[in-house]
Amino acid sequence: MTETIHTLVIGGGQAGVATSAHLQSQGVPHLVLERDRIAERWRTWRWDSLVANGPAWHDRFPEAEFTDLDPEEFAPKEAVADYFVRFASDRNLPIRTGVEVTNLGRQGSTFRAVTSQGTVEARNVVVATGPFQKPVIPTVITLSGITQLHSSAYRNPAALPEGAVLVVGAGSSGAQIAEELVRAGRQVYLSVGPHDRPPRRYRGQDFVWWLGKLGKWDMKAPTPGTEHVTIAVSGAYGGHTMDFRRLAGLGVTLLGRAGGCRDGVLHLADDLAANIAKGDANYLSVLDEADAYATAQGLELPDEPEARVLHPLPDCVTTPTLALDLKRAGIATVIWATGFQLDFGWIDLDIFRPDGRPRHQDGVTEVPGLYFVGLPWLSCRGSAFIWGAWRDAERLAGLIARGAG
């Protein structure tokens, strides 16, 4: 059977829910298809203790607050998923769950989506499947007897085999997982690459507030050379600045970037000190910009000179390990906190660049009626965040409504 709808939205996460809400307010007939449950990735692709990296007043849609949470709290992952389910239910959004789109093509001016429950034809399609599609798992370690998993499959320390753990990648996920493991009494090794590490709070304001005031959420493109630099920040344990010196003080052994593995020995780049230094420079630059902004705007915020105090580097940084014998170190598990890549193999349209990313301008593709929302840097730095997806969805829904005729 073939179903016909004016606009089809593919994906029922934060971007799809936001798009549906704005299409509804614009009076555009539409249908959202989600292959699992609403916001499923928040439930089953995250570890048990995960909380949002921004406070509840920030990481939400502008039209709805979190219930039963203080605005300064960091919402647990289940609360985030429940938030989207409740939002969709309160507005009676037309979201159909348990339906997977396996192919999207075009016949004339009509899009044709083949799904697990039939075919849907539409004048417009909004792809809202988000950035967390295909986990990246390098194959450099082939040693038998070691459990390897992506950070999206990690749940809690008790679920891992006994023994030491190597975490590769020190963005928010890797750093938070490493901290949880060392707090649970595990021996932890953490491979640290280039990163930014903003202060959790400074002069009485959360870093997300500062990024807004400094115009960094509205940046149109990353600084050249920083496209793949991760951000190390945490809302765990009440929220704190992610300082790798502090992790080393807890017992984490810091390593440089992971390279090749031969005969059970993992070779590591001699870049740990440089990566820590660059992270420190990023941290201090945010403080500098915040101070300059506060002065220029005449803001009466409390001074915080102690925020600029950096403690001495730990021995694992000053005398780095360049070759790690995995068995001798007792490593039983490797967790790859190495991010995700896009997977649009189900879209049968010539709109993709060699790196797999769609060609678009602020979410509008060269194919009339085809849009993307929820991707990193779609229109600005904030596009992949909850409120950023809301803003992009509002703009795209307006375009669709004006073209409805």
C-alpha cells in the first residue's frame, strides 16, 4: 500500500520532534516516522549514569521546561527521553514509531520512501536522523582476549570484564566514562587527543551561558583545523570542569593519541603534553573573552581569580608512555570513545559529498523539497543541540509552509 502525505519527516529524535512541532504550528500536513521509540538513542545508546552536558534551563525546547528538575540540574538521560515523549504527546504530534525507512528516492517531483510498513509518497522530506548514526570503531587492536566496544555500547563499570580499561578518546564521552570507571576502582588508561575544555562555570555563570553571550553558538563554521576537535565537558556529579590533571589525580593514566598495535603493544603519539597545553589554552581563552565581555557590558559578576590557577602536570604527562603492552598492563577492555559517522546509504539521491555529508545550505539541499535538520554545523555551531535543532526546524518549517501553495 502507498500512503501520501504533504511532508514526511524521517527520525523521531529531538530534531524530528522539533520539526513536527513547527510544521504543526504552520498548519502543514505531515507525518514523522521513527524506527524505534521517540528519542531512542538517549535511552539505549548512552551509558546508565549519563546526564545532559548543559543545565536543564538550557538543554530544552524554548516552549517547554523540564518537570521535577531544578533549572540548574543536569537532566538524566531517561528524563531527556521522557521530555521528548511528553512534548510530543502534549501536542499530539503525528509521530509513528516502529517504522523504518529503508530507501528514499524520487519520482518526478514526488519523494518515495520505502518503509518496513509500506510506501510513503510526499512532496517534501525532512531528514532528521541526527549525527549519531554509525559508531566509529578503529581496528588497530586485534589482540584476542580483550573486549572491545564503542562508547555507545558502554553501560556501567559492573558490566565490563574484570581488569584494567583503556578508553580511547577524551571528548565528553571518553572523559566522563574514564572518570566513572576510576571512581569505581578500576585501573584506567585514557588516550587524549586534541580537545577544547571550557570551564563548567565561571564568575557565577555556566559555560553555555557564556558561549551564548560571546556569540559562539552562532558561529557559522568551525575555525579551520578544528573541525574534529572534541569538547571535554561534564554535567556528571553536579557538573564540573573537565581537567585532565584532576583525572590523573584520581588515578587515571593519561596517554597520547593511540596509533598502531603490534604484538600486543599499542604505540602512542608523543603529543600528550601538547594536547593538554592546547586544551589549557582554550580554557584560558574562554576566561579572557568572558572577562572582556563582562567589562565591556558593565556586568557586576564576582571575580574568580582562582579559576586561572593550573596545577602542575602529572608524571604521566611529563614522562609519557609511548608504548603500552596491553596484557602486561592488565587491560581487559578497550572502550572506543571515537565518535560517529553519518550513514545515509538508504538515500538514493545524488546529494552527498565524498565524505558522506549531504550538500546543503543551512539544511536546504539542491533537490527541491529535501531538507536536513539536526546535523552538526547545519546552520551554526548550535545546530546539533536541542535548542539549536528547534531553531533550525522553525526556519525550515517556515520555508516548507511558504512553498505549500
